[in-house]
Amino acid sequence: MTDRILVVNTGGEFLQLKSMETDKLYETLLKAHCNAVAYYVNSFDRMSISGNQAQAVFLVEKSELNAIWNKYLNDRAYADAADRGVIYKCVFEKLHRVGIRDDGYNVLFTSILSIHDAGGVKRIRIYSRGDAIRTTPSYPENVTGFFFRNYTQEYELLDTSDGNKERN
């Protein structure tokens, strides 16, 4: 993309522009995309369920999202948020692996989901895997230009507010 930018000095002459940090640029954009995916796919409260789901469709293939949303539905997470005021807040933790493929990147990242209810806080680590392809960025829906296909999530219970740790 930076090869297509033309820079002209005040005299009207073209200046050479070369990005020396292209790899770092793409890694930063990919981290930003993973951050948005972690938040919009897994964070919600009674007021933001549908809005966050609508935003997530611009970041991850809908068929993959349906599997995740069905898990939350079957686990009564949406009902708990709507009826009892439970708050689900997910934050990006770390980008663990990026493998380069012909059509994009194979990505593994983790995030931490905190579930806040009257009984305290439960923390869950989410392992997310997917194939990120590059698309045309669109503001404000998808500013990075990445999009996940073949996206899955696995869950590991870290602890509850009483300090007990469990693994699932």
C-alpha cells in the first residue's frame, strides 16, 4: 500500500517513499484487529448485546460467529446479562503466533473475559484461532482491513473472585 503513495516536494518533484517497518505495521494492525474481535465478540451487557454483535460481523465471518453466539445463548449468558445485569468484558491479552499464508495470516491470540455479577468476578482465558485475510478497511466498522475466517475460540477458567482456580 505504501508503494502507491506519491509524495511531492514544494518544487513539484516526486520524493521516494519507502516503508522500512512494513512488518511492524501489519503486526500492529493485526493486534488492533484481534483487540476489536476479542471485545465485540465476547463483551456485552444488557444494553450492548445486539450492537456488539452487529459490529462483530464486520470483523469475523458470520457462520463462525453463530457458533460462538450459540454457546453464549446455550450457557444462558445473554439471559443473565439481560435479566440479572451480568456484565461480560473481554480484553485482548497477547498475540502468540502469526503464520504467513498465501491468502493471509494464520493467527493465535488470547484474551481475558471477566464476568461481573452480584456474586463476584469470574475470569476466563479465551484462546482464539483463525485465518486473517486482508480486505479494504472501512471506517468505523473495520479500520484495520483484516477479516477472520475459520475462527474458533476455546475457554480456560482462570479464577473466581474467591481466588479458586479451575481448568475446563
